[in-house]
Amino acid sequence: MVSKVTVKDDRYTNILMGTVQGAIANGVLDSVREGYIPKDIVNEVGIIVSVWLNPSVSDDKNLDHQILFDIHRKATTNAIQKAMNDEPSIDWLLENQDKIIHKYFEKALKGE
């Protein structure tokens, strides 16, 4: 797991490297269990997950770790399923390239 932010505080570190990292590991295992990753290749492949977790999460006094865990676990499983099924296809990406807008790029264009 690779973080996209510089980790500067202990609470954020515990959330990212505890709850989120544990969820990702479970998502990978779920992907094997569901057959998205064939069991006979697990010792021959590597998975790199790049994670961006809003640093403000460490300020949330009502943070529900179970919800955060469940979201990241499911997202990991879904991403692996799509990747192993070559989704989206290159043809779809080429056809829809101008229709796909990155939400942070869109915010920048709007001056937000």
C-alpha cells in the first residue's frame, strides 16, 4: 500500500496503516476467495494499491472505523475484479476519454 500524502500525525497514521491497510488486505483476500484472482497465481503476482485518505479524517471525533474498513475492503475487491476483467476496456476509454472528468481537475477549472 502506497500513501499519496505525507503522514504527519499519529492518529492519521493509525487510521491509514491500521483500518485502511487492514481493509485493503481483506479486499485482496476476498478477491482470491471470489475467484477474481486465481488462487494458483497468488504467489506470482504483486498488487500495489495507491491510497489517498483525506488528512481531515484524523480530526473526525465520530469516525466509524467499521464503516471506513468496509468501504475500503469493498472498493479494493471491486477494483481488483475490474482490473482482472480488463475493465474498463481500452476501446471504452478511447471512446469516452473526453466525457470523463476528474473531480479535482473539475474543481480547479471552477476555481474551487
